Amino acid sequence: MKMPSRTAKKSAPAKSSAPAQPYFTQKTLDFMRQLKRNNRREWFEARREIYERDLKQPMLALIEKITQGMMDYAPAHVRPPQKCMLRIYRDTRFSADKTPYKTNLAAWWTRNGLEKTSGGGYYFHLTATEIIIAAGVYMPEREQLMAIRTFLLDHHLELRRLLNDKKLLRLFTPDHGEMLSRPPKGFPKDHLAMDLLKCRQWAVFARMPAQEALEPDLMKKIAAHFRAAAPLVALLNRPLATAPKEKRPPLFGLY
């Protein structure tokens, strides 16, 4: 057997990259600020390494930490970080704005079983200037909108109690979106829940300066907000998670 030469160089050990921290740096905000001014593919691709290192990796680390804590208060929303983080690429097919990239980082923790629909969930959003933390149901599909409104006919007092919770209101501002000017079709006009039935969405949100995303306790702040909103999200998902799925005929007669 041929022995290796004594003069042969030893292969250099692979460099171990330190795991990303679950918060951001000024480089993150600088990149998003520059992207807003240079929203072009050639600019982004030339700086993709910066995006991966200073935006994507910290975001995935943050999502993972938050998701781990959800086992205590929202286990039905536990999903892999890559499934929660929203794509930075914009869908420009039906938009007059053809800029290819979003100028924010965002994550959405949907409920398991409602991945392809709206449903109630948890949202985090970072731009160069602000943080948005939100929870609830935002712009539900028509069937979900009907299901929630029907549910509220008998459960509106539960929703009112949650929306008026002092701890929730210390952290969030209610957001019902653009409300209907008239009672929704098919619902009794004099019902006690009519103010809630006229809503198109049922959510709460909080805003913070973007600089708070640079603090090591970012995950704890987001988790505190999500935990406070957990009963609201769970209530709004009740009529959606238990609704029977629409039966469709098999495609091409195959099962």
C-alpha cells in the first residue's frame, strides 16, 4: 500500500459558520433602505450574499425561536420556519407596480389545516422604519367570512370579551378593516352582534420603531404579543377549523 507523502499538505478544516442570532443588525435596515431605492434584479443579485446573511438567516432564526415558544400557547400554529417566512419576491402579474422585490421581511404563522386559505394566525413584519406585530383574521375568503359571521351570531359575547381584554389592549390596537355600511345579506338587521358582523376582518396590530429589531430581546417582545392574542386567534379559528371540507368530484374520474 502506498504511504502518503510526508510533504503532502493537510486539508484545511472546514470553516464553521456561527448560527444566526434571532435579531437583526443595522446592516439589515440599511439593506432594506437601499433596496427601496434600487429595486432591480441586477442590484439585488449582486448583493444576494448580504441578503442571505443579514436578512434571511436572522429572520429564520427568529421565526424558529418564536415557533418553539408557541408549543405552550398555539401548538396548532407550529410549522417549519421556511414555511412561515414569506417570500421577498413580489407577485407582479396583476399589479401596475412591477418592482420585483418587497421592501420588508415578513412571517405568517397560519393554523395547520388552513395553510392554503386565510384563517386566523400571527404576523410579524419588519421594514427599514418600523415593526408590525399582528394577529387575527385578515381579509378572509368569502366562505370563511360567512363562517365567522355565522359563528358570531351565537358567540359575539366571547369575541367582545377578548377584544376588550385590558392586557390585549395594552399591547395592541383593534383593526376591523373597512366595515360594511349595511348589514350583510342574510343576517338579521337587529342582531346584537351587528357591529361585529359588519366587519370584514377581526384583527389586532402593534407598531414599533425598527430599531427595536436590533435588540436581543426582540423574540421575547413578539412572543409576549402573540401569547396575549392567542385566545382571540383560537376563537376566530373555531368555525374554520371544524367546518366540513367541500366535496369535489375526482379529477378525470380517478381517486
